Amino acid sequence: MSEGVMPLLLEEYAHAANPQQHVFQRRAEDGSTHTQCGCESFMLGGWQCVKCGTELCVTCLHLVHESEATMGGELVESTDVMACRASRTALWNPHTTKDFVPIARYSVQQLSLARALAKEGAAIYREKGDALTAEVMSTVQAEFQNEPPAAARGSPHIRRRVEKDWPRKGTSGEGTIVLRLHKTESHLERLKRVLRYSLVLKEAFVVQQDLLEPLSTNALTGLFATGTKMRVRRHVGKSVGGLPPEYAQEDWDWEDVVKELSGQTKKTDGLDIRDYPQDGDLAAVSVKACDWFMVASACPGRTSVAADGIESRECATARALGDAAAWTTIPERDAGEKCYGATQCDDLELGQTTTLHVDEAGAANVLLWVGPDREGRDTAGMDLDEVDTEDLNGRSVGAEWLWWPQEARNYFSEAATRCHVKGDHAGWEGHALYAQNLSANEAFIEQVVALGGEECRARMILQRVGETVYIPAGVAHQVRNIRPCFKIARDLMSPAEADTMLAVQRERITAVQVPETGGRDACMIRPCLMKAWQACMGFMARSEYGVTGSLWANENSELHRELIEVKRMVVEERRRTDERLLALEQRPSESLTPEKLEELLAAVLTRSRLFRERGE
């Protein structure tokens, strides 16, 4: 974490030390309006109005630009993002862009301390981090080389699963790392095991456990209350000319969604639920769904609302250590559990449920339900045996994942260009990882290998029902549903991947020149990492430097509060001065009568004669 946040701290320090520097790479246009800066931007700074002290992000500042160009000096509502100062009426005077200056949310003193502790922390904890990495990787290698028979009791926790006789061509034959959790282990032991491997492994892996059976169709229906509305993407027709089919967005009842996924109805050629609920926490809609996700995934991160007060303090701590975003709460960040459901995809090349992309943060994706196979057999109620490891591997395959090592990202753009020139693909739009809706085929896989070598070859994961796929930050991937599936996923910001998350964010900024994806930090990487590092600073101050460290940190915080108060007073005084000047300018002048004018002219003539006489 110390080494990963250093580039962030250096950039923010340069920003804070030079407040006149234009630090925003580009402006976004998401249409949101906020009276304060609650929307996302790529820097931890903002824009402050020198007249009223309001802080805006780059998105809101762009709205000020647009409103100023179209509305001029027209008065606005007090709740509008344009509102600056009160007027004599119920409406407010608007902002003007010339009144905004770039600012830093963190002072130079704060960032200087954070930078010093990051440098110190890297030296203190590097040896411990290297030891943990070596221990985990040696365990992985040893168990890969000495794997006991599959049906043996006490089978290893780590094993390699190689998929055979699968139609996908061009993928690596190395297999998938599978972390097996046993029901004989305690809840805390399972959490710690997943935590260790999620911190160390830089590749996708699968968590497999026999603690619970897959959801039945009836149980799936009961996850949400009757009549729950969900926004779905309904396929309109089939793919034409090698391009994915078009779709229409509609609101469906949850019961109708389940009927369509399970094959009880056939209203459409394809159905897709994505990121539900779009706004808000899943626990507010279905506590039961959050329970299933927590148990099935043993996922690091904040304790779900559903488990609040159920998990012990030690279990909650073990969860939080694996997700930097869980170390603090950011109200504007909507990053809880999200639901995904989709019908099966028959087209191997174009029928991707999730197209080729890369995320700034990692993710944990749990496959909770798989629809009936082509013979109509349900996957629930299978006879699971703790002794036979292969029982879990024999569960129904729900989704096919393709993923690439992190270093392969560097070759995607050139590989896409080559495919387009040779006509090996229907056509790539935008960058190969951002702002496009197509997926990798065999030709693309081979082009990446030709550029980066065999270590950049795509890997394949066949996700069985009940399994969790962990995708680290910066790992490009795409997903195709083999059967109708219902999944729950959550972002995961591993503290060991801070540098990767920042690198992917920079790639997105430079690669994409469209407002939809280029101007927003959906995961709020920088605010999360900065707040997480503040938590690390507190830990270091208490553990490494004793009482002196705590006093030092408290003194720095007090200094920061004093600077904020001084800044507020200066802004307030300037605002009052502007209001007094405005009042003086608007004060009506006294009327001048002819008699008064004659007196003034006579006085001027008299003074002129006096000056002339003195000059002579």
C-alpha cells in the first residue's frame, strides 16, 4: 500500500503546492448537478468560487460554463449548482466562471506528512510483505506439483483445474487456480484463506466451497419481494452483419424475469439484468441476497448490512483488510453488491454477456443460480459429498470467462488494429478496452500472443454454479453465459493493487475521448486510496512511533483545521466586501437642482481665480 499510493501522493502534492496549475485532464458531461462536489473527478482537488466559497468538481464547473453561455446573468434557484450569492429577491445571483480557481482538498502539510510516512512505511513493511508473498506462492507451487488423488480426504486447498474438450480455441492450457474451502473450517478460517490469496495472487482464481447447495428456481424467486421492478435489456432481433443485436430497456417484475431465465416463458431472444440496483444498496432491497453473497464468496470488504452484528469483530476485521475501500466510508460511492442475470449466449464469437473490458478495481463474482440444461434438468438438489472433490467440479457450468494477464493490456490496441486491417473481426470501435461493445475472438487472441508472447495468451475459466471468480484490478476479461445465470458481484480494491488501479485509471483517461467513460472515476479510486492511506497513517503512528507519533498526527490535523478556518474567514470577508461594494454601486444618487448647480460652478470659478492669482 505504501509503494502503491506514492504516485498518487506525489501528484496531489504537486497540485496542492501549485494551486494555479490546471490539474484536470478533461471535462465530463454526465448531466448531474450538485450544490457541492459530490460527483466524481480524477483529482482530489476541485474548483472553488472566491465569492461564496462553494467547491465544485470538474463536471459541475462545466455545467457552470454551459449555463453562463446560455443564461448569462439570469437569477437562479438557491438549490441550483449555479447559485452563488443571495439577491434582494427569492432567487440567487449566478456563478461566473472567472470567479473559480483550482484548489486542493488536502493541504500541503497533510500531503507532505502522507508522503513521508509512505516512504517510511515501504521500508518498514516491505520485508513482511515479501515474506507473505513468498509463503503463499511457495504453497501454490508445491501443491500444484504434488496434487493428491482428487477423491482423497483432506484434499489440498489449492489445486489446478484444466478444462478439456471445450470448443473455445486459442486459450492457454495451464488451467485455473481453484481455492477449495471446506465446511469443516470455521468461518474465520475461510475468510483468512481467501484474504491471503486475494492479496498475493495477481491472476484470476476461483473460490469453491461445499458449505451450501445452489439456489433452486423457487429459492431464486424468493430472493426479492413480489412485484420488485428491475430494469432489463431485452434483445431485439439477432446479430446482423457480424455485430451484436440491438436491445431495448424495459422495466420487468422480478417474477417475470425468473420465468424468462428459467425457460417457463419465451418472450424475447435474450434478456440481461446489469448492475441492479443501479442506485442504492442491495441490502435495502434484499437482505437474503446479501447473505447468499457473503457466505458463497467469503469476500473481503466491508461487512454487509445483512451481517451487521452477526459476524464477530475478528471476522469483520479479516474482511476489511482485503478491501481498501472498506477502511473508510464515502457516502457518494455506490459500490455495494450488484445483481446480474442473463439468458444463455449461443454465438461463440458475438454472444458475450459482458464484452471485453478492464476495470480499475478488482471484483468478486458469485454464480448463485444456473438455469436448466437443454434436457430441462435443474441444477439444484444435487447429492454433494465432502469426500469427493470432483462432485463440485461436476456441477453445471454457467459461464465461460476469458481473461488476460495484466501485462497483456499493453498489446490490445495494436492487436485490435491488426484484426481490423486483416478483416478478422467485425470491426472495433474506439479503444480495445474502453468504449467498445465487441469481444475477443481467436484471431484477436493470437495477435496478442504474437505481440507479447505466450505469457500474454488468454486464460479460460468455466464457472460452475456456486463458485466465485476473483478478478484482480487491471485484468482484462469478458464473459459468456453458457446457460441462463444469476450472479452477484462487488468491487474489490485490494490494498496490494493500488499502483495497478492508478495505472488503469491513467490509461482510461488517455485512451478514451468520449464523455461517457473518459471523465468519471466510477470507482472513486483516488478518494478511496487517499482515505485508506490516512487509516494506514493512523496505524503507523500508533504502532511504529508510539505516543509521539499520535501526537504528531493530531498536531498536523489541528493545523489543517486551523488553515481551513482561516481560509473560510478570508472567503467570508471577501464576500462581505463585495456585497458592500455592490450595495454602494446600487445606491441611488441625490438629484441636482439648477440652483445647486450654479453654486457648484461659482465655487469652481472662485477656486480657479485663486490658483491663477497665486501662480502670477
